[in-house]
Amino acid sequence: MSYRVKLNIFEGPFDLLVYLIEHARMSIYDIKVSEITTQYMAYVSQMQEEDVNLASEFMVLAAELLEIKSKMLLPRVNTEEEGETVYEDPRTELVLKLKEYKKYKAIAEMLEERREIAAATLEKPQEDLAEYTNEPDEYLILDSEQFKRAFETFLQRKKKLDEIRAHHRRTEKQRMTTEIRMSSIRDFFSKLPEGERADFMELVEKKGDKYDISVTFASVLQMMKDRKLDAEQRKLFGDIEVYATEYLMNEEKEEELNGEQNN
């Protein structure tokens, strides 16, 4: 049996391997290495045929699967442990890695689900309702130093409360998405002379907003992955210079040409 796997739906080599094992209804403790290796190599070949930038992790795991497959073809090696004969299974280390991967993938999915729930929830900060409880006023006898410390504590709590309120007023609809930011970055470089570089902070619209900086950084990384941008940092913690690649420039020229033909 062979599988034709759709590209760009796996986060990494172990994600693909788990899919193949589960799709074949195998137990990870009894993997048919020969069958799984054949399917895995077919997927890697498909990636190369479709000119996908093949991640090194896929090739490393492919080599590991081929090594296990070759060991499975050799005569079994038995070792003596406490008077018992134990068969050394070449798949043992791979099984442990798969168990660990599935464990952390389940945790990541649970955290992502909680994040989505939290993002859709607006919480009302706790307020002081003492004035409505009909409790008698309390008078404290404090010297100037004690009063100063108490007032500083009050100001710190008020500042923290204001920050919490500001955070919860920002809903998901108000946030900039990476898709929108990538579009604005593309427009930015289309207006620059070909080959000219820009400082990373020039791409950030709200300089003091940490979220905006994060979205811009993530957008630049995605465009670098898509081979539309490249970046250079000449020294540790130095400025990051970003520039458009020939791939992006050619793409823009093709769109301009198509627009002129349509008109």
C-alpha cells in the first residue's frame, strides 16, 4: 500500500512519522519499519520533486529510519541480563522519541486551546466595593514614613490595575495579523529602490508596542522562509538590516505587468 501525502501540513519529520504510523493503524511499540520507511522516503522524494525547501530534520530522520531498517535485516543479537536472554530491538530509541514527541504535542495542543479560549474572554478587573458594604470607617495612625510606604504601595497597585484593564480592552479584532503586516512590508519595499536595505525598526508601525514589534518580527521570519526577504545582523544585538530578494522583486514585476495587460 502507498500513500500520497499532501504537502505543507506537517510541522516536522516526527509529525509526518506519527501520521504514517497512525494512518496504518500500527502500534508505536511494534512499528513495521520497512513499510513506514518506504512511505516516508516517498514523501521526501515528493518534496524534492515539487521544489520544496527540504528541512534538514527530514533528512536526518530518513537516515535514521534507513539505519534501523538495515539493522532489522541483520540476524538478531541477544544479550544476557541477570541470567535472561534479551533481544536488542533497533526500534527502541525511535519508540522513546515518538512517545516524547506525542506527549509534548498533546501539551502544545492543550495550551493552544487554552490560549484561544483566553483570547475570546474579557475579564472585569476586581474593584473595591468597600464603600457599598456599610462597614464603619477605619482610621489608621501612621507616621510620615509609614504613610509614604503605604501611598507608594497604593500607586503600584493602581498602575498594575490600569495595565490589566488596558490589556483586557484589547480584543483579538484590534490586533494586527501577520498576513496584514506582510502585505504592508511588501508595499514598503516596493517603494524603495531595488537593492536598498531597511532597518528592521522602520518596518514597525507602533515603535513602543511590544505586540506590534513581535508581529513584525514574525512576519519578517515568514517572508524569509518564503524566500521573499533576507536579513543581516553584523554584530550581536546590533541593528537588523532587511532587504527584498530577487524572488519578491520578480513577483512584483509580474503583478505590475499583469495589471497593465488587464487594463
